[in-house]
Amino acid sequence: MVSKILLVEDDISISDMVRNYLTKEGFEVTTAFDGEEGINIFIKNDFDLILLDLMLPKLDGMEFIKIVRENNLIPILIMSAKDTDVDKALGLGFGADDYISKPFSMIELSARIKALIRRATKYSSTLNKEKNNTIIINNLSIDLDNFSVTKDSTKLNLTSKEFSILKLFVTNPKRVFTKAQIYSIIWEDEYYGDDNVINVHIRRLREKIEDTPSKPKLIKTIWGIGYKLGEF
């Protein structure tokens, strides 16, 4: 099956270069030249991946990602000349899956796209939602309706905050969350930079759900950014 890519890039020369190369690689590429056009195309069509510039007219890349992530987990690969750690963290924290800096190698771009699509396909087959709204990840079963978690058929005693954190990750499997975002969502309060409360809850949650808490596989640390669900 041909993978479909939405390319949102306002520089026509870059857009044409990327589209032509990826088409030769066997992808079906649809182009948009501003954020609003990209969103309108995305809403009306099905894609396997979004290739997104950050500096866009009408609707910038960050706002674009926020809109997409409201109800869709499609892989998003950012490509931008803004190559700073802050921009990378911000982009990934908003829900992008990967970042490539301009200028970039077309071979590297193609490889990253293929890896993201392959990972997304793997997630769709291993992250299984059942009719009773239960998510199965390896030996872990998370019942979202009844707020319960079992591991190897043994019920785990999670606090409400621990369950909420776990639910946040398993229902957003591709997204990297900063500590500020986790605190804002779970505690519904403004984050003032106190990492301790987040660190303690993540550590206790890992102790309950991980096979080896010191080498976590379910909740991964993304150094300098935050946390995300592991890859399976």
C-alpha cells in the first residue's frame, strides 16, 4: 500500500524538491503552502504522515500541531531552519514525533519518514483498544472506564494521580509531554518549575508498572524535554 504524506511548506522550491524526491521513493505526496490550507486538506483526507515546516503563514506550525493533536495521533515530522534546543523541545512537547533541521539530506528525510510510518503501524497493531475501552500493552491492561490496571492478571493499586498520568501516556502514545504539560493537565494548575512532585509520581508509577523500574520501558525519559510512552 502506498503511504500518503501531507507536506506543509510555504517555500515552493523546497516543497517541489521534497515532493519530487518522495514521489520517486514511492510515496503519494499532497502539498499545502500555509497552515490553514494544510489543516483544511488534512480534515478532508487520510494521511499516514505529516511533514511540517514551523514558519508558516496564516497558521504557524505549532498551532497546526495543536489542532491535529486534539483527536489524531498521525506521525508528525517537523522540518525547520530554527535549529535550537528550545525549538526542538517546544515542537516535540506540542506533540511532534521527530525533527529534522534545514538544510537536510533527502536520504535522511526519507529514512526518518519510513521509520515513523513503520513505528505508527507497529503501534496500531500492538496498542489494542477493546470494546470495553481497555488498552493492552504487553502484560499490562488499563481499563479506562473503571480506572483499574492489572499486570499479569494481578490488580495494581494506583493512586488517582498515577492512573491519570498513565492514562495520559497510553492515550497519546506518540506524544512527548514536558513536565509543565503533565502538571498542567493532571493537577490542573500552573507549573512553577518544581520538578519534585512530577519526579516522585513518575518514579512510584514506574515501580508499579515496570518489570525493571530502574530501566523503564513503558514510560521513557526524553532527556531535556520530558516523558513519553515507550515503543513496543
